[in-house]
Amino acid sequence: MSVINTQSLLCDILKQIMKEKTNEHYTFNIDGGTNNSDGYMGEIVFFHVILEDNERLNLVLKSAKSHKSLKEILFSDIIYNREFLMYTKVFPELEKFTKSKNVQDMATFIPKVWFAEKHLDQVNIVLENLKLQNFHICDRKKPMDSSHMRILFDTYGKWHAISMAFRDQHPEKFSRLVENWVDPKLKLIKSFGFVKHHGIDLSVVKKMSIERKRFDLVKLLDSIEGQMEDILFRNYSEDENLLIISHGDNWCNNYMFKYKENEGTSTPTDVFFIDFQLSRLDSPALELSSTLYNMGDKETFKDFDNLLNIYYKSFSKTMKLLGSNPAKLFTMDDLKSHWKRHAVHTIVYVFVYLRISLCDADDAPDLIKMAEDGTDFDGSFSFHTKNMDLFWERAYDIFIHYTEFVNKISHK
């Protein structure tokens, strides 16, 4: 989006926001945006507004990519509309539900929405800018450590409980919220040719497994190779497994953490979830496995059992506060069974997230230029980075962890 177009769009949006606030005198300035290597599917603009009483509002605008061909390839009618629905319908309904039960306000992990509009295929959303409230995004090139994973699993326990309890107690309202939803991720899998190219990636991991004599992993990879399309398109997922509305895009750029002030600690105290373009009906285990495998490494995996306990304790507590029975709806055994069944999708899809996490700015595909040039997007997310050795080691460790989990649960 050009500077002129951004200025014009913000002028229009702020007129609507300020009309509601009955504040006619204000100024605004654009503070910056994001680039290709940040991995966002929309356009992000940071800006601030100064009101007549000198109050400062720090805000961020999220808009659909402006290029028409790119919108078609990214299926913007689904992706951007999904986030619009999350902020304008799903969150307000779930927040109303939690408040009726006197349970924790969702505003502790979902950012405040200042404005949301949809005109034809254009979606614009204005949110509070958490960066200027001392929230930070982790370095995407570094694996996320256990202290960050623990607060994520704890918060997902609350989020999943809210979603599942609402479905339990208000099934008709829940069904209306997600009526006619499709999984937006499945559209992207087709556009970018993931079935073919992840098969190539899988062969590299298989070669590493043979060289390292991990024949249990070789056996798993053999079974995955014969089911690649079914696994990526999740043809094995029964409706009864899709228990929650997920966050859906689980990687480091979609979390913002706050830390204890003046203590120089790296242990987070709060987290916000951002970016809900891939939200969908899902299994809790797919969300959690994506969180762990997309961002963790073998050191983080050592905390796996503890992470599951943290999640389930948070989930159970919130479910009971909301008036639903976790022992009836989703047990720890159910969680582990779901992990075995659904995390196989995560480990195959993880090649995308690892590339985006480890790439430099000049490694990342320029989707707008590709669309302008008419370049086929098939394979565009199978690019090489300057850190391919690290990429393959991280991928191998993920497959090893999943294999050992499956071996353990199958033995039991």
C-alpha cells in the first residue's frame, strides 16, 4: 500500500472512530510497517493519534494485501474475512459468555479492537498497539524456550476452555458462529503446492534418519509418504474431534509477551494472541502441537510432559469455572490421543514455519512481485535459506520427538 493510499485510508477510518468518540480535533502520524520477511499475510501499519487534550492513542492498522492477483492466490475472501468475523462476532460472543459467568476477561490475552470494517473484498481492522505497552515479539530465528511455552500452554488452556464450554452450553449459538466455515489453511496448501514440495522435504529427513539409524522414524516416514495428501488436507479428521475455535496460526510473530519491569528477566508474565486469519474449527492438540513444534527445539521438548500438565490444569480450572465438566468433554487421555492423531499434520506442515522463522529478508518470497510477474506460486515456500543446516536439524528433532511420543503412547 502506498504512503498516499495509507494516509487516505487512515483519514477515513479515523473520521469514523472520532465521530463515535465525539472528538473532532486530532492529528495522526504513521510510525512504520512490516516487510516480506516478517511473514504476515496482510499489510500492517503502525500509527498514533494525538487528541485535543494531548491524549495519545497508539494503534495498528491491519489490511488485506492490495494486489488483486495476490488476493485471489491467498483466498482473501476467506482469510481476511475470518479475522474480521473473529474480532466482530466470535470474540464479543465469547466475552459476553465469560462475563456472564464472572470469569476472567478475555481482554487479558485478546487485543482491544478500535475499528473493523469490510467493503466487498477489503477488510480493515484497527487494534491497540501492544508494542508501546511493553509487549514484544520474540526473535523468530531463535527457538522459543520453556518459560515462553509454559505461558502459551497455560493461556491456550483458558482459550480452549472458553470455546469448548460455550459450545457445550450453547450449541446452537456456537453453530451459528461457525456456520459455513472452511479451513483457510487448506486453500493455501493447494495454492503453494505443499503436497509435492513437503514430500521432497520429507525425503531429506528420511535420509538423515537412515544415516543416524533411527529406523523407528524411517518407519513413520514411510507411512506418511503414502498418505501425504490425506495428512495435509486432514481427510482423517472426524467432526467430533473439532472441539474448539482455534487461534490457528501458531508461530512467534503472532504472540506478544510482556516481562517483569526493571528485573532484566527473560521470563514472560503476560501474553497476547494476535492474527486470527487462520482460525478454524480444530482439535486442541493440533493447536498445541503447532505451538510446540513450529517454535520449539529439542531443549524445549524436554519440558513436554510439564507443558501438557500446565495446559490441562488451566483448561480444567477454566472449564469448571464456566460450568462445564472437563472429565466429560476432554480428558488428558483425550489430549494425548488427539496429539497422536493430529500432530502428524503439524510435523509435515512445519517445513513452512521453519523456513519463515529462519530466513533473512532477501530469502523470503516477494509475493506481490510474483503476482505482478504472473509467477507460479507452486513451491514458493520451499525456498532455501542461509541456515539450511540448522533448518534440517530443527526439522529432524521435531520428527524424532513426535516419533518417540507415538512409540510411548502406543506401547501403553
